Amino acid sequence: MTFIYKSAAEMANALASKEISAVDLANEHFDRIESVDTDVHAFLYLDKEGALEQAKNVDAKRAAGEKLSPLAGVPLALKDVMAQRGIPTTCGSKILEGWRPPYDATVVTRLKDAGIVILGKTNMDEFAMGSSTENSAYGPTHNPWDLTRIPGGSGGGSSASLAAFEAPLAIGTDTGGSIRQPAAVTGTVGVKPTYGAVSRYGLVAFSSSLDQAGPCARTVLDAAMLHEVIAGHDKKDSSSINAPVPQVVAAAKKLDVKGMKIGVVKELGGEGFQKGVSERFNEALEELVKAGAEIVEVSCPNFEYALAAYYLIAPSEASSNLARFDSMRYGLRVGDDGSRGAEEVMSLTRQAGFGKEVKRRIILGTYALSSGYYDAYYGSAQRVRTLIMRDYEAAFAKADVLVSPTAPTTAFKIGEKANDPVAMYLNDIATIPVNMAGIGGMSLPCGLAPEDNLPVGFQIMSPAMKDDLMYQVGGTLEAALNSKWGSTLMSQAPALGAK
Amino acid sequence: MAAISRDEVAHLARLARIEMSSEELDHLASELDQILHAVDRVQEAAKDNVPPTSHPLPLKNVTRPDVVVASLSPQDALSGAPASDEQRFKVPQILGDAE
Amino acid sequence: MALNYDGVIEKYEPTLGLEVHVELNTNTKMFCGCSTEFGAEPNTQTCPVCLGLPGSLPVVNEVAIESAIKIGLALNCSIAPFSRFARKNYFYPDMPKDFQISQYDEPICVNGFLDVEIDIDEGTKSFRVEIERVHMEEDTGKSLHVGGATGRIHGAEYSLLDYNRAGIPLMEIVTKMIPGTEKYAPQVARAYVTELRDILRSLGVSDVKMEQGSLRCDANVSLSPRGSGKLGTRSETKNVNSLRSVERAIHGEMIRQGNLLENGERIIQETRHFLEESGETRPGRSKETAEDYRYFQEPDLVPVAPEASWIEEIRATLPERPSVRRKRLQAEWAVPDKEMTAMINAELLDTVEATVKLGADPTKARTWWLGEISRVANEKEVEATSLMNPAQVAEVIGLVASGELTDKLARQVVEGVIAGEGSPREVIEKRGLKVVSDDSALMAAIEAAISSQPDTAQRVRDGNIPAAGALIGAVMKATGGQADAARVRELLLNHLGQGA
């Protein structure tokens, strides 16, 4: 019997009761990766040696009766945007090919300390810029539900690894939806915690004021367990929240929403949303009503400007964050033949090392910050940010959590939107406001769209520092849907690698 | 606003230190035009009486004590260097003056 | 016919602007815990943060903020209740992130001033230099240019980078435009930088060593034709690395600009480099396009909002301004100008003051430190303060005052202390250096001297007082120099009937 189809919590129990060793569990996952990842391409790098070493240590400690963290020995897939000492970290970019960081991200340190077994690094849109993982310099990742479709992005590798049962847990990062939208289109769970809940130290920055790492899993409880491992104050990150982490595991187990007010955001739905997406979303709302919640409609009129503001703020910050990739200290260097000066070598390296989308955003950000345009673009975008925060404030005065579909559509075909950046950006319309305000957001599966039989994501948004609320509602909804369906959605996923 | 010229894109590419071919410049100019057209609307919403928000958290005064912690070994520091010499990063000749 | 300095001044009015960068002497860098120790092996004081490695994040050094506030208060600035860091974006290999974390429109200190005095023929003249801002930023790495002319950027084949200096806290102190200095412009600039350096040193926030680059000055100067009322185009001269150079650079730049204007040429707004050897400036490499730094708030850092109570606490601990203190001490100690200058130049003012505070007479304290102790220090090529401490010197002075030591004996005590024989008391003990104050013992020696030189004794009795010197010398010799010569003289003269 294999353990790979189990949830992380179940794996943790099996490990605790010594039904399986951490080494065997890691090997089962490596076998699975070997058989399916040629098709899925979720991973950019496998660290078999490091993973088995960690698994062996956990087994030894368990044998010695040491007290272990709940997830000790459970495997995990790490988005390639997180620095891990000695392990190639590319961010899906040619410019970082071969770079092995001499340090660990705080998230990685916490994973290691918890005995979690890091299998390898997952594919992503280059520097997390994208919604399809097609912008990886190392080729796209395929959606395990339909290999001709995108797994979402930027964290498509992490979400696909979960949906393909290559790993029960993954780390994602979410700047405008890069955890939640991939979760939505792969039928998995993804959580963007409150900004500052998880340290950004070692997360290669895309947009510093928006970036946030978070847990990805196949169940709400698994995500909550991982959340508690990685969250918490970090002195190395000035924007880290110095307060106790909300009790998200307890919240995920509550299975009770009686008396809670659930706000449906009027502006995040309806026109522009696929019919099947809206249908499954509304059915899920009914389940929440049955569980005792009250549905209220809220309006956030300024959300219509969120996308535009996001596509100014994120590229602006990115243009500065990505300046350091200049070939002087690490990464790719192109054109250094002894005749060229440093300036020219920098320009040639950046031309060769960055992909199209990254260049597009760097130039856009450079424009938005340049003198004469700053006020009109970057300045205005920051004012819109204030308006979005005010909208949330008003909405949270009426509801405990807010909900919407996570993405307007199910997974689209690889290549379908590759040449239309503006159409591609629309994917993030429902996820972006959360990042702009720094609040918490979760996506969990709420069924398959009837027209294409592909997963639909249900987004829950909770006020800043109250991440437990989305886990409480998410856990309850997940249980209600599983009991309605008689199984988990993931159990309906097509088999892979039948070779 | 919008309407970004090819020359402007070339100027931005120089500022951003990205070499660009003529085709790249043309292509990007038309794409940026579209994108700017789409993002221009922030200006309608952003009234002067709305203060800008640069950061989602209202934190302030986050500092660390002035206590030395271990540095990287020079081997680690230089581990990613495309070229090094004499325990220093080796880079092509620097033509401009420092700031 | 080229204009000389006086010719330039006759036709043009200079306006100055000074930007001083000072490296703080914190233990660690501005945004990470790497050491700031000067002179370490290359790239041994670096970490992911100051190397700008992907994923790293800055955290502000609390002492750097405190130092910035101290500097602001000492320069009569307002301390901003809310201030932020910004990114200054430009590419340069010695800057690991290709942006510098600095402050832009929200600096920590604004609107101060510093009054400086210069010596002129008619006495001294005071100028007020207004300070626009003091802001915090980080230093860059250091490059070594290899090939071509050694160490020069031009013609080098490649460069080698050491990032030990990258991230060291820098304070940038910027003056407003300084008009009205007239022909004194170079002197005012020098006096300002000197006074600023002394203040920074007294605050203990920086080593202020221009030769090591911990204090650097960029001097802006422009000329406007007299009576035109229009400000001229300014140049900015960098690399001005000594107080003397500040004066020379401005002097030279005024002559250069004056002659250009005289020939009907335009002044280009540019960066120039000071050439130590010739006292002239050369243009920096001009950039194809004007830099656009695309400043925006540093999203990885949160605002600095110092509590008013903390600012007041810091204000209460500020030392007296060095120039005020010097004047006060000079008056209190009644020191002539020349000696005062000597004491300041020898950097012994603090030491002398400490000695005086321990009860020593100011003149004696000064004389010991600048005299005997400095002499030995010069011989040994060490700091005077490494030879003795104020307490030891004060003790020696006290022993002389109480008559326990003669000046001559005191010199031997000092010699012993310097030789490491212990405290003054211990040296006295070990060397047996006691003034013979027992009159009967002295009388015995006097009697002996008289009987061995009866003729001399007779001459004294006859009123030839100076002849007593030979007898006193004999007594002193007999007592091994440990007698108080004045007392010997008194006893001797009494004995020979010549007492007062």
C-alpha cells in the first residue's frame, strides 16, 4: 500500500505510529515523481540526498523517543523562489542558473527545524511574474487534471506537485495570487497569510510590499499545520509581525460557522466569470448557509482599480528588486570577453538572462518610477491602495470573512494567452485586492466546472492578523463539500503516469 | 497619458541596463502602450485627498541592536561569483565614475 | 590675460554648498550585523544582506539612528517625528543591490545651522552655515582597478571588488547654499568642515579620519557676476580628502570657473575630481543621459519615528560644543593662544582637562603633558596617553605641591611610571625618592659642607650671597638630590648669619 494519496496529517499519524518510516515515505514520493514528473514537470531540482538525510535523522530521533514536531518526516515541495543553502535556486530564470545560495531562507530554516523533508524545488513563472508557469525559463508545468492546460502561476510547480501526488505539502509565494490561483485551477488548497505573518527573509523579492509566502496542501488542515510551522516573528525581516501566530490548526478543526457573517463581494463575480465557476461558487455558499452562516452582500467599489494599481506597484518594486541581477557577484554573466566594460556586460547579461515578461515588467516599472511619471503612475497606484484598504475596512465591518471565486476561469490551455499580457493579467482580478491590503486569503476547491470538468477555487478573505477565521470557514466548507460529494475532490483527479 | 514612443522605451532600457534589439524595442513599445492604456485608470480613482499607502502594515521603529554577528566565510561570499581573484569579485573594467 | 584669485573675486561672487559624508563608528553595518572594523581581509565582513544576495532583507541598526539624532541635534536641526528610507536606483558594480538605501524626501534631520569663525587680518569673522538636512544611508564596496596605470580606473583591464565597506552606515550632511562668504569662501568651507569634524568627534559617533575616508567632503561652488543677482551654474568637486584640500579645491575651482566665465564660456553642471598634487580639478566622466534615480520608499523597511522623549534624552547627553569648550577652558586655565593651539593640535585637551579635574593645577598639567610626557612619546613614537594616565600625572603634581617631591624628583617618578615600574607611589618607594625634610639631617650635611669649604663659607658670611650656591650644591650632592633646595638654602643662610 502506498501513502502518497493520503493527507499530510494522515502521513504524520502513520509516521508517529511507525506504520511507515520517513525514509520510505520520501522514497515513495521520489518514485512517484520519477514516474509522473516527465509529464507534469513540477520540479526543477530534486534533492534526494538532502531529503533522505533529513528523513533518516527524523527516523532516528523518533526511534530514540525524541519529541518531534507534528509534521516531522512529512515531505514537502519548495517553490524555487526560496533560498536554500547549497541547493540551486533559480526563480525560474536563466539569470540565476547554477546559483547555490550560501544561506537558508527563514522559512527553510523553520521547515528543517520541524523535521520536514524537502524533496526539491518547484517550477514557477520567472521571478513569480505570471499566472500560468509558462514564463519559466525551464519550460512550462502541466496541470495534472489536463496536461494540455496550465497549472496556474506563478506557483504552478508547487500546486501541480500536490495535485499529482508528488508531495503532500508545498511552499508557495503570493504577490497577486500566485498561491491561490494555482490552488484554484489544480483543485488544491493554497493560503496567503496576512502580510508579515511569514518571514520574507530568503524569499527572492518580486514586489516587497506585496510578497508573502504561504502553505499549499490538499486539505485545509494540512495547510494549517504547515502554516503554524512557517509563520511567526523573524528579526531578520523588518516587516514581520511581532505577535503570536493565530491558532489556525484549531480553527481548521472547528467545523463550525454558526452565526458567522460571510460577505460576498459583489464586484468579484458575475460578468467576466466563467459560468461553471459562478455555479460552483454559489453552491458552496449554500453549504455555508446550511452550516449556519449568514450570507451578506458587500460592495467594494474601488476593487475595479486594483488590477491597474497592482500592475504599477508590482513592476515598480520589481524593477528595483531585480536590478541586483547584474552578473557581478552571482548568476549568469554574458559577453565578458575582456574588451567590454562592466556596464555593457551588465546590459548583455540582463538581455540574455531575463525572459520577455520580466523585461516587460522591469521596463514598465522603470517607467512608472521615472521622474515626470511617478505621481501619475506609482503615486496614483498608492492612493488606490488606500482606497482598497478602506473598502475592505467597510466590508469587514459587515462580515467576518469575505468570499469570491478565486479565479474567473478554470485552467486555460497552455499557450492560449501567452501573447496577450493584458488578458493574462485578468486572471488575478479576484486575488490582487488581498495583496494590496495585506490581508489573508485562502483558496480551496469547490467542485468541477460542468462545462470542462476542471476544478474551481473558492476564495475566503479574512482581516489582517485574523488568519484563523479563513481556516475556520475553509475547514467547515471543505468538510461539508466532502460529505456532499462522498469523497475529496482530489480523489476524482485523473490517474497519471500509467506507464 | 499612454502613447509611449520607441525612443522612450530605449531610454528606459538603458536606465534598466537591458540591451535590446530593434525588434524588441518595437514590440515592447506597442505592448507597453496597451498596458499603460489599461493602467491609466488609476488616475481617475486617485484623488489628491486620498493619502498614498506604501506598505500594508502600520509598523514603525523596527531596529536591531548594534551587535556583531558572524559574517559569511569569504569562500561562501564568493561562491556564486562568475569570476574572482585575490579573494575579491572580479568584474569587467568599470568605465564610469562612482557616485 | 588669466585672472588670479583676487581678479576673480573682484568680478564674481561665490556661492558654496558642502556635502559631507561621514561613516559612523557603530560596531555593525547599517542594515546587517557584519563588523565595520577598518582594514580587514577582503570580503571577510560580508553576509547575504550587505552582498545584496537575492532574498536578503535589511534591518536598521538602532545605534545608527541614535547617532543620526545626535548629529542632528548638535547641528541645531529639527528631528523629524516620522522619517523613511528610500531606494536610490542606479547601477554600479560596487553597489551590491544596484540601489542604495538612502533617505529622500523624508530625512531624519532638517533645518539646522552651524556658526563658524575664521581668522582674518582684522581679527575673527563669524559665518552662519545653514544645514538643509542630515540623512542616513549605506556605503558602497571598494574597487581595485587592475592593469593600465596602477589603481586608476581609466585604462584598467578589470576590477576587483571588496564589499567589506558595503553597508557601513553613512550620514550625509548637506548645507543649504552659502552665499556671502566673498573672498573667504575657501576658508569658510575649511572652517565648516573642521568644526563639523570636531563636533562629530566630540559626539563620539565617528572616527572622522579623512585619510581613511570615514569623513569625505564634496564641495559645490558657483560664481555669479557681481550685481547680476543671478546664481551661477555649480560644479561639484569630489574626492576632497583633507581639510587643506577643501580649501584648495574651492580656491582652484573658483579660479577655473572665473576664467571660463571671463572667456565667455559656459560652466557645465558636472562632477569634478580634486587632484591632490596640483590642487586643480578634472571633470568626471560625463554620463550619456542625466541619471534618473527613480526614488521610492524602501518597502523592506518601516518608518523611523523617534519618540520625543527619546530625542530629549539624547539632547540632555550632548557634549558641550568643542569650540565653546575650548574657549571656556582657555579662559578658565588662562592659557596663552599659542599653548592652547599646541594642546589642541597634540589632541591632549581632553587629557589635560581630565588631569585638572583630578585636582591638578592647569598650568602644571599642561606642562607635564605637552613637555616631558610628549617628549618621551615622540621619542618612542607612541601616543602620550599610552604612557601615563591623568590620574598618575595628577598624583605627581599633587606630590610636588605638597612638597613631598621636588621637580627634579618628580621627573624621575614620571620616568619610572613610564618605564612600567608602577604607580607614582610605588616608584617613589622602589627608587627611594624621598625629599630629605629632616632639618637635623640637613644641618649635618650643611656643617660638613662648611667645614670642607671654609673659604666659601666666609665669603657668604661677608655678604657674598651668590657664593652660597656652591655650598648648597655640595649639600644636594651629599643628600643624593633628595633635599629641598629651597630649605637647604634657608637653613644655610641662617646658619651663616645671612637669614632674612
